[in-house]
Amino acid sequence: MSRYRMIVEYDGGPYVGWQRQDNGPSVQGAIEKAIFSASGDTASVRGAGRTDSGVHAMGQVVHADLSKDWSPFKLQNALNAHLKLAGEKVAILGVEVASEFFDARFSALRRHYLYRIISRRAPLALEAGKAWWVPKTLDHEVMHAAAQTLVGRHDFSTFRSAHCQANSPVRTLDRLDVTRNGELIEIRATAQSFLHNQIRSFAGTLKLAGEGKWTPDDVRAALDARDRKACGPVAPPDGLYFMQVDYPAVIADRRKQADENDDGEDLS
């Protein structure tokens, strides 16, 4: 039995989310079907994060244990061939043999996400389903200033879905930057782990700041309230992308990983 680590890209639009569910197609299910078609293995694929319906990924990391020894190149090609044949919106960007102690979820040190907003009067044509269309002018500098009040270790109850299953609302947010390039506003977030709907809650709240309806102090007050009712509107999933996962150079036993990631609640 060999363990394989894979980097995965997907369009989240056609799926009920990352996790296998009974109510529709999932990204996890698509990869598991491709593995079965290619190898005959009924493998269970574990991902670094569980994305919601409509959320995209450019660097989701997964692992799977297969009975046959594959060269990474041949496994990547085989899985992509079966994914394409099945009409899935999923691609395997890279494959490598991993240590038996590597776990895509528990070995992760940091996760990186991007939220994209297109601020213009005209509706989206090419970017529909790939960004949040906001027909108002947004001040990205105010949004960035407001975002900095959220960086650090806090109780993020305000920015946590009512359905979040994480054991604790406390997280350490390493980065929350807002930049602009023409009509495109990007919100980039980094942390070891995130609460359910946390980044989309951030994006909706920061939009209020960008519209001039909230100040950075208002955002800080919402954080301090530790009350979901104090949060701004939750942004749609279309603009959210799982970009990258950082791992230690040498994977230790997953039981020694930081306790903040013990419930693995993700996403955002």
C-alpha cells in the first residue's frame, strides 16, 4: 500500500462541495471514482480542507492510499484521463509519493485562500460564477485597514457559521490583505485553519467597509461582540478559491500536529 499526495484544481460550480454527500456530486466523489476506474481501488480520498458548494480550488491538496505502486506521472495522467472522460470539472495538477505519516488535513501548517470581487456597473459575462459582482465602487484601502483589525488570534464567533462544527471559535489569522487591480479586488487570507464560512463572512463585512457603511472600528466592534448577529452579510461562494497549503519539509507523526487544527473545520 502506497500513499500519494496530489494537488487538485476544480471549478466548484457543479458540485455540492468537496465532501462526499448523498444530495449531489462532490469533488471528493469525482476523484474517488477516477481512482476506481484507473486502478480498481475503492480509496477514500482525504482533502486539506472541505470547501462548500460553488467554492473553487487552484491548490487543494489530497492524499489517497493505493494498493498498486504507481509512478506519479502515470497516476496523474490516468486520473486526469478518467476525470475528463466523466465530464468532471476537476484536474490533478501534480502527484508525488508521500510518507505514511503525511496527512493532507492534519499535516497542514497553513492554508491560503483568495476571495475575488469585481466592482463595476456592468454585470459579469466571462467571470460569472468565478467572482462576486458588486455594482458599487468599493474603497479597497478602507477595506484593507478594516481587515487588519481581524489579524491575530481571536474568538471569531461573529464570523462563524451557525452550522460550524469546530470545537472552538478561536483561530489565529496570519494574513488578511485587500488589494485592487482595476475592477478586481482581491482578499487574501492565510491561517492554519478556518471556521466554516469564515472567509465569506470576512468578505461580506469588508464590503460594507468598502461602501463606506462601516468603519474599521465597526469591524473591530463586530469581532469583539462574539455574536453571529453582528456580522455583515455572508458573501457568495463564487468568488472564493482554495489557493495553496503549506506543509513542513519533513512530515512528523500527525498526532504531534498543532491542536488548533484538531477539528479540521474548513471552510470559509
